[in-house]
Amino acid sequence: MLNGRKRLIAAACSIFATVAVLGLVPGSASAEPDVDDVKAQVNRLYHEAEQASERYNDARLELTELKRDLGSLKADERRQDARLSAVREQVRDSVVRQYEGQGMSAVGQVVVSEDPQAFLDKLSTMSAFNDLQSQLFDDYSRELKALDIRHDATAERLAEMAKTKQQLADEKATIDDKLAQAKELLGRLQAAAAPAPAPTTSTSRSSTVRYANVPVSGRAGVAVQYALDQVGDAYVYGATGPDAYDCSGLTMAAWGAAGVSLPHSSSAQYSSGPQVASSDLQPGDLVFYYQPISHVGIYIGNGQIVDAANPSTGVRVAGVFSMPFSGAVRPG
């Protein structure tokens, strides 16, 4: 009969058989997954959740831009509507004058004018009355068409906003789903897995000073020290501090403390400065991981970064090549 430990691991096996995303190789009913394999699957779930989180951050940035565009379009629409109203008034006045018989012939106006010479001086303008009236109607048609274009553009932006909001909801659901799967695995295997080792001095707040041993000053120095001061803080998807962060939230806050504004998105931050080779890294550089980019940390020197890793690990110090390296940039 299986003891308590084996029963828990057997229960985990059933999860692997039913949750396709875990991707374990099927085996016999008595096969027992290695604890390291289980941890790897949990980390995979965390990474998939982070990918969704970064897509969520990208969509949120896009939504902000769409709202800004929409505001500009509506302002254009109001200005265009005002221009159309002015032309509409001119057309209406012209039609009313015609209807009331005020469109008197040029000869008749010479006859009744108190100053015929003055009127004759303006005859060229008066003789072009029909052309002027035709121009008014052309103006009206053109301004109406321009207003329709702005109406269409506004409607297009509204549709894009609705699509982006749906994308936000979908990505949030993906994050929640991946986290729920990871938590379920961790809960079922808690008793079976070996106790997690106590945090070493390399990841505790009290020891962050030991890492700040690479000469760095200026804004990069402020960003590095800020990141080091957060080591040990919690990882929360979408968080930007002061007590919890996601990966791009941490780098955004670190460089924000140095007076440099970064977007809350790892892929967007990749465009925040000139790219640098891995061999030329300097403290303060942003280091990016995976393809497509879905994780970012800040280089602190000596082959190390500070990053907000995942909900189990939090903000930590790690090796610069501890994850699949995809590039680096130098903000500021």
C-alpha cells in the first residue's frame, strides 16, 4: 500500500495526465515524477502567466494610445462640425436670398444704387455670383465629406478600443488560469516535495549591499540601488511597487527613481535606449529574455541581474544568463 508521500505523488500524476499544458511524458500508472520535473512544470506555468501578463501590459499601453487618439479625433470632429455649420449657414442664406428675390441682376443693382460707380467697381465680384454660389455648395460638400471621414475614424478607434479591452480580459483570464494550475500543483505536492531551503544571504534584503560592489554612479547608480533595495519583495502580476512588482514594473520603478520614464512592458522597454552587446553590459542596463521578449531584469554588474522572477521567488538576484538571453539596452 502506498504511503502518504507516494499517494500525493500519484495524485500529481493524474494532474499531469489531464492538464495538457504541463507536457510531461506519459508513463505507467506507477510512474513517479521527479520533484525537479514538477518544479520545472510549475516554473513553466509561471512563465506562461508572465507572457500573458506582459501581453496584458502591452494591450494596456495600446489602450492608452487609442484613448489619446480618440480624444484628438473627437476634437477634430468638433472643429470640422463647426466649419460645416459655418458653410451650412452661408448656403442657407444664399438660398433664402434667392427665394426672396434678392438675387437682383447686376444691371438692376446699378440702377438702384446710390453710388453706381462704386457698384460698377465691384461688378466683377457681383457678376461671379453664380460661381460664388456654386463654390459654397462645393465647400459644403467637401466639409461634409471631411466630417464623415472623421466620424469613420472615430468609430474605427472605438472598435479597436473594444477589441483591446477584450484582449485585456482574455490575457487576465490566462494569467489567472496559469496561476491556479501552478497553485494546485504546489498544494498537492507540498507534503511530498522536500522543504524549500531557507533564503540565502544572496536574496535577503539585509545582504543587498554585498552586491553593490561595482562602481556605478549617476542615474544608472540610482536605478541599480533602487532595484537592490527591492530584493525580497513579492512578485505580483501587473504590480509596480512599492512592495510588489512584476518584471517590467520593477525596471520601470527603478529607472523612474532615476528620473527616466519607461513603459510598463518588457517588449516596449526594449525600445527605450540603444542596444548593447552582452559583452558590453554596464550596471543599469536592461536585460531581456525569451523570444518573443517576455521578461526583463536590470544588470547590476559581476554577471548578475535583479529581476522580479515569479510568485514563488519574488524579487531576487540572479545570473545574467540564468534565462534565455535575447538582448539588452541602455536607458537614460
